[in-house]
Amino acid sequence: MYLFKTPKLLKWAYSGLTWSKNSPGVYLTFDDGPVPEATLDVLDILESFQIKASFFCVGDNVVKHKAVFEKIVAAGHSVGNHTQHHLLGWKTDNKEYIENVAMGFESMRQAGYKGPLYFRPPYGKAKKSQIRAIKKRFQCEFIMWDVLSYDFVSTLPQEVSLQKSLQHTKDGSIVLFHDSIKTIDKLKQILPLYIEGVLQKGLEFKPI
Ligand SMILES: [Zn+2]
């Protein structure tokens, strides 16, 4: 079963996290970059529609592809930390996890980023003790999502990803896609259609 819409119970259980915004707008987010093979295509699509989005970056990719990271920021998109090595919080000891989060922020800082601190746990999974410790240490906002495109499931027809994502998108929605090598072929197909569909609903896109 694919949960395109984040369940209310989960939002309630983790109410200290940002699942959607109270302000008007649709907040497109892309996880796991920056990688030139995917992120540059996403930037081109966003530019062709003249819209801004947000990128949750893996620190290791920021170090490896600093120029791509700089291009995201220079284009006016928001960026957030997605840990240095894409760790799964539930299976990682707290000290190791929090240090990896610190490395992620440091990689962004060394690449010249000076903006507000946003964090998204890989797989959307972090222990409550990790969430508390990260918020306290970095004073960052946890950005989750309320619409998941399932762009990473290669067996799911792209029409289903597109239609379900569109159906659940409303004002304030935070929508999750991936700028990764694995998803880029599907993304190049569905992202322009998704953006057109949202604009046809009379909604506008904003960065976090
Ligand atoms: Zn991820």
C-alpha cells in the first residue's frame, strides 16, 4: 500500500515537526542530492517554470559536488541538511547520528551556505531522543512532508505517482520528490506535468 498522504496519526505523534505549512503555497522538496546527473535537470525544469523549491542535501554529496550545491543556492532555492551519509536514525546510535547531522550542517557551511537551518531525517525516521537533541543543539526546523510522490518506486506507474500526488496537493502542502540518479528518468517525465497540474489548480510554488 502506498501512502501518498501522510497519516494524521503520524503527524499527531510527531507534532513538533513541520509536516505542512500554514501559509499559502505548495512547497516542492527534493531529497538526496546534489548530484549533477539529476539535480541539474531538476534545476532546469524549475527554471523553465520560474518557480522556487527546496533541496535536502546529503552532506557527502555537497562536498563532492560543491558547484551543484552553489548553483541551487544561487538560483534562490532553499536548502536543508539530510545528514552527511544518509543515516537511518532508528538504527543508528544517538551520538553517531547527531555527529553525522553536525557534519551535514558543516558541509553546507563550508560550501558557503549561511541561511536558516532546516533538517530532514533520511527515510523520515528519527528517534524522539534524536529529534530533541538535534533541535536543542542546532536550533533547526524539522521539515517533513504531507505528500509523497513515490518517485523512487520504479514498479509504480508514473501516471499513478502523478495523479495521486496532484490529488493530495493543497495550499500548505510539502511535497517530496528525489533528485537522485535512481529517480531522475521518472522525475523528468512527471515533474513538469505535476507543476502544470498544481498551477492549474490556482496554487503557487514557494521555497521553505
Ligand atoms: Zn533521503
